[in-house]
Amino acid sequence: MKKLISTIMLVVIANMAFTATRTTVNSKIKNVTVFLNGAQIFRKASVNLKKGVTEIVFDSISSSINANSIQVKGKGNYTILETKYKYFQPTSSTIPPAIPKNILDKIQHTQDSLDFVNFDLEEVKYKKDVLELEKQLLVGNKSMKSDSLALLKDAMSFFRAKYNDINATLIKVKKQEYQLNKTKNRLQTRLNKINTNNAQKYKAKPSYPRYQIVVTVSANDPTPGVLDVNYLVANASWTPKYDLRASGVNEPIELTYKANVYQNSGENWDNVKLKLSTNNPNKSKVKPVLPIWYLNYYSPNYGYNNRKSKSGMAIIQRSTEAAKSLDDYSEKEEELPIATTSAYYASMNENLTNIEFDLGIAYSIPSDGQNHLVAVKNEKLDAKYQYYMVPKLDKDAFLVADVRGFEGLSLLPASANIYFEGTFIGETMLNPDVMGDSLALTLGRDERISIRRKLVKEEKKDKFLADKQLKYFTYELEVKNHRPNNVDIIIEDHIPVPNNEDIKVGLLSYGKADYIEKTGMLSWKFTLPSKQNKKMEFKYSVEYNKDKQIALK
């Protein structure tokens, strides 16, 4: 009985497919979710269904679809039977399309005008030839002989008048010829342009393959409907990029979160709503299974033959263990997890382990393989500004902002451009995995804070009845603040750290500086009022063998 019902169902479905109507819908991409690798496309189409089975074709789809990720849902009084991803190759044709009648009439009119101009030019040419001939005959007639002066004058007057009349007429004819040639060139250029455009536009075009999603539906009665299709495509991604801007030392840092969106999927995303996700749908979602860890004694190999034989035995042993492991799993088939499908990736729209950014405005991203910058969000971060000075190496003060508040921004590792007071300072790297809860940004030099480091005293003493020598060094630091506001300053200096037990170094005085004996580092931290200066001093001694040289500066 079950076999009979199955057979009847197959026959019915086969008949339905045989009589199915086919319609191609005009679908539009409404939303796109871009992943770090890949993108999910959401299309929507309206359709008017006839009674019976209809194949609804979504044409010109990307060729880089993951076919298993296609999902279809709809609204309307119909049933979705099947969804397929197809490759369609149109039939090629060597016959060019017909040129429209209005263009043919335009060509004929231009050609007729060109023919009439050619006739006029031919007529002008004949006139020129006649006038040139008359002119030659007139000039060549030298038989005017007369003894009468009056007759000679009359002949010369006739000759002059006739010659001038021929030249005047000839000039008019040449002007007419010039105008006709201009008209001819203009008409010929127009005709050539029309023919060139027609040759390019109305020619037999090669047919390229198209990719389609075909959704088969069944309706008991004619009905309108809406279909939503979504699928995963490759050749798309996004990468973060940041701008860090500070307008002054008393202002917060403004973080601009941007993204470079790339796609070369074959579909243009025109005026779509974008969503950026940190999810990677190509990563396996299957929980790893930890294998058994077998422990045994290590046996070293000696000699080539021994290594070869033991290696072969090891391969056989591992193969046997693998086969045994497979047998064990086959006996416990009910304990194995259910395998996932590619469609599982497409439905992962909400995941607590991933971050999604809904962009508030629509964007158009062409399929050109180029990076297109989109804005994600702006955040203001608290920052503590301090000036760092290392006068032994550099006389300028360096402004450093200690920025905090990155923890809740879900940042990804990426480069960041730094701007201070409208000036580009440089580039840094934001990596939340390694930078902790704060980030030190160097915002450049400030010459309005100056410092002077001076060796004010150097003494040398020989130890009595010993081969040792003592040297004493006293340094003075003086810093001045020429800025209109108070500033927090950190000044760093150091004393030498001996790398030989025979050398002794002692710090004798260092005021209110912080001292780290292991590294010899000295640092002064204080607030310096505007237009004020401050002096600091430190002194240290060095004891070493007087018969040896030592680098102390």
C-alpha cells in the first residue's frame, strides 16, 4: 500500500512538473550582511501566480553562490515545492538585431542630403572650368593691332572689364564650393557616426551563461505572492579601519569606526541596507572531538634499517588503531552528533559570540573588486594627556594621550589614522587582544615646551692605596612651559647600570624622581603651570679600575 501511494505521488509530481508554467521575476537585493569572509544576500520579488505549478526564476544571480545555503520563504496562498540553483546557457545567434525604422529613415535622409550636395559640387566644378577657360582665352589673345589710339583704348577697356568680371564670378563660385564642401563633410561625419553606432549596437552579441535560482510553487487558484530568497556568496568581505581625532589637550578622543567593503560576486548591490558581521560562515561549526591520548615509552631509532622497519611498524600500528577506532564509532552510531549542513550557516543571524553592525543608511557597492569605504559609528573616548621628554635624546616634548574605554566597543585589530588639531600625525595599530584597557597615542612634538640638560659638575678622585678611580657627575635639567595652559609632564633620564662586577655605580641624589635601580631609570612627574619653569638635579658616582678605559657619556 505504501509503495502504491509513493508511486502515485511521484506520478502526480511528475505531471505537475511537466505542466508547470515558467515566469522570470524582477527581483531586487534589499539587504546584504557582509561577513569577514563572504556575504549573505537577501532578495525580494513580487509575483502573480496562475493556478497549478509555476517555476519562478530569479535570473542573473551570482556565480559564487554556496548552493546549499539557499533559503526561500514567501507570503501568499501557495506552497513552495522545490528550490534549485541552475546554470543557464542561452542559445547563441549570428543574426544581428534589426535596426529601428526611425534610425533607418535618419540614415536615408542624411544620404539623400549628401547626394544633393555632391550634385551641387559637380555643377560648381563645371562653372569653374568654364570661367578658367574664358580667362585663359582672354589672356592668350594678343592679336590686338590698330593704328588708331582710340580703338586701342576701347580694346583695353573691354579687356579690363571682361577680365574683372570673370575673376569676380570665379570668386563667387569658389565661395559656393567652399560652403558646399563644409556641408558635405558635416553630412559625411554624421553618417559615419550613425553607421559606427549601429555597427556596435545592432550586432550579433555572444551569449554568456547566466545563473538562476528556480523556485517551484503550487497554487490552487490564481493569487498574488511575495518571495524572499537569501543565499551565501563568496568573493566578498569587509575589514575595519579607524580614525582617532583630538581637537585639543582638554578634549576627548573621537574614534571613527569605518569599514572597507569589498565584493566581486558578480551582482551589484544598489541602494541596499548593509549589515557588517564579525561572523565567518566558512568556519566549521562542528564541536571538536578530543581523541584518546595514548602514552608509551620513547624508543630511539638507531641506523637506517632500524628506522625504516620501525617506521613501517608504526604506520601499521597507527592504521590498525585507526581502523579499530572507526569500528568502535560504528558500534556507537547513536552517540555521534548530527552532521550540520551549509544551510545552518545562512541562518546564523544572531549569535552572542559575534558582533553585527547595522548601518543606518543605504549604500551602493558595485561588483568591481575595489574597496569601498563605509561609516560604521563614532565614539568619544576619555583621554589623559601628558607630555613626555627625554632630554638626553631629544630636546622637544612629545604629547601622548592615554586613551581608555575600548573594552565595550567590540573593536577588531586594524590600523588607525591619528589626527591632532586638524593635522595628520601618523598611523598606529589598534589590537584589543594585546593592548589591554588603554592605548598610548603619540600626537606629535610641541616646541612650546623646551628643556635644557647640562652637566654642571664632574669630579675625579683616586682611592688611596688602591687601583680604583672615582668619578662624580652632577646634571641639571630645566624645563620651560611657553603654552597658555598648565601641562602634565613626565621627564625621563637615567644613570648607567654596570655590566661588570668590577664597576660600581651609586645614585647620590635625585630629588623627587622615581628611581628603578635595576634599569637605572629616573622619571619626574609633575604639573607645570603656564609660562613657568622648573629645575631638577641628579648626581651619581662611578667607581672603576683606573688602568682601564670606560665610556661614561
